[in-house]
Amino acid sequence: MLNLTNILSFIESTLFIDVLLRIAYVVVTITIGYVIAKNVYVRVDKYLRERGYPISTAIATAKIAYISIIIVSIFIAVGIAGIGVQGLALAGTVTGLVLGLALQPTLSNFFAGLLLFTERPVKIGDLIEIEGFKGYVIDIGILSTKIRKITGEIVRIPNEKFFTGNIVNYSRAAARAIELDVGIAYGSNISKAIDVIKRILMEYPYVLAEPEPVIWVEQLGNSSIVIKIRAWTLPNISLWIKTKSELLRIIKEKLDAEGIEIPFPQHVIWFRTPLKLSTESIAEES
């Protein structure tokens, strides 16, 4: 049974002092770890927001840094307390392996999200095309990225796809090409048609002078001579659509005014044996 003498003896022993010191070390270690983690959380969150990262991304990344520091602090505190760290480490390794296999897709998207934050192949507001979807980037998260399609739907793309697939970023280019095919009749003057189209491109305000527009005969088609046009405009999607539509309209009107025909698709049928029509039989039938 415990009595006052035994308690006083234990308090005066070195074991008691050692236990108190270990508890103090553990408390101090965890407290310092908490202060550091809180400070890192604030700094990481502020750093990412100042550089234009989405708020959700900044908070998620800051929380990951905060939790990581807390976990490290606990392991250090456990080691100071004299608890078997090797056993904990082994259990943590096994648990980590199981979770790693179970959460492999999630982890892949997570690390891909970290790469998105560092390499930044896309940013908020960019017009991109990925996995068959074309639209504007509206949010970059830690696991996935949201895209608003041209038609308005919201699509969530796993971050892993940004590094395993192909991305077309229309917003990063200084200019974007417009390619048009214009067919003229075989009886039309090709040089005159090209001169008319060239004047249109030179006069249109949203066609860039550099890179210079290019016009050439693409092919001799079934019913027309196909003239290929490549002109450049600014990458803004609305301006690009407007410029393409306006050029098609103006080219049609100018070619009509110059007497250059844009023919309908047509086929010439040739008979190996000439056909003979009898006007008499036709007259009798009528």
C-alpha cells in the first residue's frame, strides 16, 4: 500500500525528476512545433495568395504544411519521452504503404497539383483544350481543376491529366491563326481572286501585319479551285470568332462584286457510250 513515506521517497528520487523533465521536454517540443506550424501556415497562405493562386489552393497547401510540421513535432516529442520510436515507425511505414496503395489515384492528383502550382502551365482565365474539353480555367485545386466550357458547362479535370495528356493553351500565344478555304470557279482568274483577298486582309483592322497573311492555291478540287488563306489575329476567342466570320462575309461580297464565282458543289457525269435521244419518241409521249 502507498503511504506518505513512499510517496515522498519517490518524489525525492531521480526517477521522478527524470519523468518531470521528460514531460516538460514533450510539452515544450509540441508547443514549439505548434508555434512553428502556425507561423508557416500563415506565411504559406499569404505567399500563395500574393502570387495569384486561388484561395482554396492557398488554404489547402498551407494546411498540408501545418499538419506535416505537427506530425514531425509529435514524433520528436515521442522520442524525447523514451517511447519506442522504432515500433511506431514500423507501424507508420506499414500504414503508409497500405494507404499509399489505396489512395494511389488521389496521391497522383495531389502531387500533380503541386507541380501545377510550381510549373504553372495554366492559370485562372486561360482558354485551354484538354481531354477533348475546351474552355476557361476557373479554379485550380489541390486535386483537380475546374474548366468552364465555351457552352457554359463546368468540367472537373483531375490534375494528373495535365501531365499525362496534351494541353492546348490558346491564351499563352501572342497571336492565333485563322485558316479559310475559298473555292472559285475553274473559269475564274486566280491571280485576280488572290489580289482581292489580299486587299481585304490588309484593310481589315483585326488582321495582324506580323506574322504576314499567306494566300496560296491549295488544290484543284472536284468543282472549284481551292484557295487557302492563313491570317493572324489576337488570341481572344471572341475576337477570333468575329474576325473569322467577318472575313468570310467580306470575301464573299468582294468576289461577287468582281465577278469571281464561288460555285456550288457539282459533278460532271461522263458516259462511255454516247447517249442518243429521240425527239420523236419524246414528242409522242408528251
